[in-house]
Amino acid sequence: MTCLQEVFRLFMIGLYLPTSDIDVMILESGIKNPQTGLYALFRVLSQRGIAKKIQVIAKASVPIIKFVEKKSGAAFDISFDVDNGPKAAEFIKEAVLKWPQLRPLCLILKVFLQQRDLNEVYSSGIDSYALLAMIIAMLQICIFGFSIRHWTLAG
């Protein structure tokens, strides 16, 4: 089986924490549904004993397997055939260039969320991309003077 892999980590854009996980996307895998790949990977990781804290999150909008590699202690999130990661990385890179305030605000809020275990979507938290979207919206309001009153449906 031939497939492509994309590794996306927020360190590429300077928005990572030392405890951030490594996001890996397996593209063009040829499997019929992502859950099949996730459970196959779960079996291999379990049988070979190279990972701990293995968790398949199959019902999420982007199904992933989370685990910690035993030797390095590096945490991984792996998804199958979801190719929006590189597009999101490019958007974030452009946003950081456009709004220099984005980086420090994001890092401070990520630490705040992580300290309260609110940094994982599957456990009712918020992921980095959603956090960035909220910060960008706030910066647009503050910098460009957009008024929230103009965003209501009633006008």
C-alpha cells in the first residue's frame, strides 16, 4: 500500500507549546473509511508495545487515534484521508503575518486552557484552530473597529 503522510505541528508557525502533540495525516491511504485505519493502527501499536495511552476517537468530525510513543514521550494525533491540515496551516501562517498580536495571545490562551484540561475537543474543550478563529475575530473587532451590532441577523 502506498500513501502520503503530512506532519503538521504548530511549531511550523511558532504557535506550539512544549507539550503540544504532533498531528500526522495519512493521505491517499485507499481505505474505505477512516475508522478502519484507526483501529488497524490501534492493533499494531498495542501488539508491538511501542505506544501508551492509545485512544481511538472514531466518532469525532475528524476521527483520530491519540497515543504517546514510549521511548520519546512524544504525543501523536493521527488521522486518515483528511487533507485540510496543510490548508489550515497556510491560513494560520498568513494570519500570524497579518496580525502579530495573534501569536502571544494564542500562546497565553493555550496555556490557560491546557492548565484547566480544556484543550481537547473530544472532552468538551477547544482546539487550536477554533481558538485561533476566535482570536482573529476579536482582533478584527479591535483593530478594524467592526461592531458586533453589525453582525446580528436583525441588522
